[in-house]
Amino acid sequence: QVQLQESGPGLVKPSETLSLTCTVSGGSMKTYFWSWIRQAPGKGLEWIGYVDYSGNTNYNPSLASRVTISLDTSKNQFFLNLTSVTVADSAVYYCARDHSGFSSDYFDFWGQGALVSVSS
Amino acid sequence: DVQMTQSPTYLSASVGDRVTITCRASQSIYTYLNWYQQRPGKAPKLLIYAASSLQSGVPSRFSGSGSGTEFTLTISSLQPEDFATYYCQQSFNTLWTFGQGTKVEIK
């Protein structure tokens, strides 16, 4: 069974960089996309972006100027960096496996989520 | 962007009820539509992909239908563990977007 686990600081200061790691276990990172999704308190889901096994990325245009997603296949990990954060970036951040298929792309495995608060 | 609009936003129902949630896309997305369930404090869980395919391990009381711009998620007989928030998500273009969610509450 594939499992994903987010890790990283739970508190980030305004204007600084939010950095999270997602560790994948129980399966290969090959042939899948690996996404970050966030959810502000009491709000809906916002897709941030993905990285594929080759390191190619695709970002939500609303965040693209501040986001970098990368991966280290030797460690079965992928990463999120979000620069110049504000209080509006406070959210639960989820990592998820993006199953890319002919019929649809869908998120079939998710991490438990990491709560990140932006505050001075 | 493809905008996804769910209705209703809130739904009050009883155990055993048949429940239907609608998701509309701002343009045709063919069948590139997925449904997720999110219980409080938990990560979303995939229920339906490609509009009507049931994810492995999901109870058969969940079903999905539709194509183009209008889609439905149906729960044939609501169970206590089904009280949660449900989200649709489109994967037609490479900017994945979600609906705003439908919260199913106990009547």
C-alpha cells in the first residue's frame, strides 16, 4: 500500500519561505505525477502543482511565481518551496499521488496533511 | 481556468436516504471528473474517477454519472460514516481545479 507523509515546520514567518517534504513509501515514484494541494482553514481544496518522475513541473498560475516543486527519487521524496509567504498561505498542505491515465488524472493516495501557519 | 460549481453547498439528510450532489463545469470536460470524500480533520479520499469509475475499496452505494458539463454523485443509501464533505475535481486541462464542496450533515 502506498503511503505518503508530509514533514516540515509548522510555523513560518511572513516573507520567509515555506518548505515541506513528502516521503513516499510502499511503491515506486515512477510513472506518476506527485502533487501538492492545500486547504486554508474552513475552505476548499487548491491544487498547487506537480512534479513528474523526470523532474518536469506544472504549477497553478496563481502561485507559479513563488512555487518550486522538486524530487529526489533516490530518497523517494518530493518537495515544496513557497517563497514570500503571507498569512493567506496558512493552510493544511497535502501531498498526493497523481495517477495520470487515459481516462482521467486523479489523486489516489494522499498524505495526512501538514498544518502550516504563517505568523510573526 | 475551468470553474467547477457544486450544488447544493449544504445538504441535510437522514441515514438511509438517497443523496445526489451535482457538479457543473464552466466548459466541457468530457468525463475528466473525479469525486472525493473528506471527513473532518482527514485527508480527502478518492471515491469516483473518470466520472463513473468506482475506486477500488469504495462501497457500491457510491456512484457517479455525467459527461460534458454536468455530473452527479449519488449515495444510494446514506450511512453514518458518509456524513462528510464531498468535492468534485476536473482534470481536463493541466490546471486541476476543485468544486467548493458539499457538506452532508445529519438531519
